[in-house]
Amino acid sequence: MQQAVAQVFARIDLHVQEDPISALELISRSHFDGFIVDCDGMKHGTEIIAGVRSSRANRKSVIFTIVNGKTSFATAMELGSNFVLGKPLDAGRLSVYFKSSLHKMETGHRRYFRYQLTLRFALPSAQQTVITAIAVLCWSREPIFGMKLFGMDDQSRKAYADWLSSMGLT
């Protein structure tokens, strides 16, 4: 099972918690995009799923639940799992589930992480137009981040729209 998880989530920062008490504590104070819960491979696996769903920061996170007969697929879904897989774990199926969950995780980034900043930058063009705006940082995955710009004056808005158009982004 660990090999399949490592293969699918190879480039993802994973935090492994084997102790349910420390896992529940971490869930209560930190936001995570998704969870992989080996429901039947550890004590209190169903409580972990319930803890995620009752957590303010993680109630909308994606939960992948792995079962082995003790917990049924239906029970795992009723507890709040988004995806349920049986053992032995099929890396191909886990990969398909992971890819289908990416949109939901990215939506969570836009909803959860917001930082307001005042932003002044020059567009890379021949005119070197300076854009002044207020930006809200919506998500970040170093070194890439997404932000929403607002509060631009008319000149900045037109220059920004022209630049996006020249890049084929509108």
C-alpha cells in the first residue's frame, strides 16, 4: 500500500501521522488539501474521518479512505469520504481519483488562502506601463502563485487588458 501511495503522490508534500490522537490534534489546528486514511489499518480510523469533517479548516478537504473489509465502502462514504478504495490498493485507480480531485483541492486554495497586499509592477512591454492595484493572493505553490487584482485606475486596467490580450490570455 505504501508503495502505491508513494508512486501516486510522488511530488506532493505528505505528512504521515500513525498515532490517531496526534493526527486529530494536527487536523484541528492545520489546513490540509487532502487526507489518506487507512480506515481499517489503524485504530480509530473512522474517528479520523469524522475529525476531518468536523474540523473548521478541513471540512471541505478531500478524503481518500482505504478499507479492508472491517469498514464497508458505504460506511466510509457516509462518514464523509470522497473516494474509497479497497486493499490491495490499485495505484492506477488511486491516480485516477487523485487527478479527479485536483480541481476541488485548487478550489480550496482559492477559498482558504487569501492575503491582501498593495501591488505596483511594470508590465514587460516596450512601453513599461506601471500598474497600480490592490491584489489578493489566492493560492501559492512556490514559486508560482495566483492573485486577483482590483482597484485599478482606468489607465492601468486598459494597459493590463492589452497586455493579457497580447499574450493570448484573454
